[in-house]
Amino acid sequence: MSLVDLTGTLAGILTTSAFIPQVIKTWRSGSAEDISLIMFVLFSIGVLLWLIYGIALHALPIIAANGITLVLASSVLIMKLRQGARS
């Protein structure tokens, strides 16, 4: 693995794993009240575009990191939308 690929992989692991505590906290508390809906919508769209970009480049670190991040961010977004629908 080249230094560039190693750097991309490490960056992906760190930024993706940063969402895991938020997903766990939101899931356990059952509350997404303090989460910004606009931020998560914009972020999720941005991550989707990064994923498309990674696919176009055939860049596995970009694809893997953004694919996983999109799942994590979308799960928080879905919890936020479901909570809003109940209010």
C-alpha cells in the first residue's frame, strides 16, 4: 500500500469512526433533539457526492470511508426525522 493510500485509509477510518459515538448516543437516548437537521441533511448529501466521486475515480479508500459514513450519518438523520414526525 502506498503512502497516499495509507493516508487516505487512515483519514477515512478516523473521520468515519468519529460518527460511531453519535449514532450510539442517539440510539441509546432515543433523542435526536439536539442534532441539527439542516447540518445532517447537507452533510449526508456531501458524503453521497464524495462517494460518487470515489466511485468515479475507483478510489477504494474514498469509497469505503464515505460508504460507511453515509450509512452512519443517514441513520442519525433517520432517527432525527422520525423523532420530528412524532412531535
